[in-house]
Amino acid sequence: MQKIQQNLFISPNAFVQWAGVAALREAGPDVLRMRSIYNERRKYIIGRLRELGLGICVEPTGAFYILGNIKSFSQDSYQTAFDILKRVHVGVAPGIDFGRNCEGYLRFCYANSLENIREGMDRLARYLQER
């Protein structure tokens, strides 16, 4: 049920998608500003994850999610994701939720403030140091 619920509510419904199309057509300056902000967050999280020893196979260019390879720390992304949440209060998605080929990865989201992302990465660093 958890996997079903996660995937049923992962994307916006049709009328919200049409509103997004209108925004993209009419909000050029705002879109450019947000692209710049998300790119700053993207670059930051990629650098921090690499510093922490999580391999990044593919750098995202069109989304605000990134997969970090945790195989050197754990072979169980599901258990690791919940352990991180329990111990340092950082929410990440287990790779296994996205198929067998994503086992050994965690999915991180950078659709948050840079300040919160920094805090999350600092907490993740503490978690990995304790392991």
C-alpha cells in the first residue's frame, strides 16, 4: 500500500499541468530566476553527496531529484532510508522503490531552500560518520 500511495500522489493532476504550461509560456523572467536557483541547489547537493562518498552516476539536468550510490555503506536502500529518517530526521527515498536497478541508491530531492539542503547534508554527514 505504501508503494501504491507514493506513486499515486507523485505528480500533479491534469488541470495543474495545464496551469504549468501557461506559467511556462507567460512567466519567462520568473522561470529563468527559478532555473538559476534550482541549478545552484543542484550543484551544491551534487558536490556534497560526492564529498560524502555517495557516487553520482548521472547528474540531473531536468528534474530536482538525484540518485546517490550508497553501496559502499549499505546494500539495503529501504532500511537505510528509514534509518536515516529515524536517526537524523532527513527524508530520502529508497532506490528500490524505483525498481531493482536502483537498489543500492537513495533518491535525494533539492526542491527546498539551500539552507535546508545544507542542514540535511550536514545531518547526513553525521549519520555516515557514525556508521
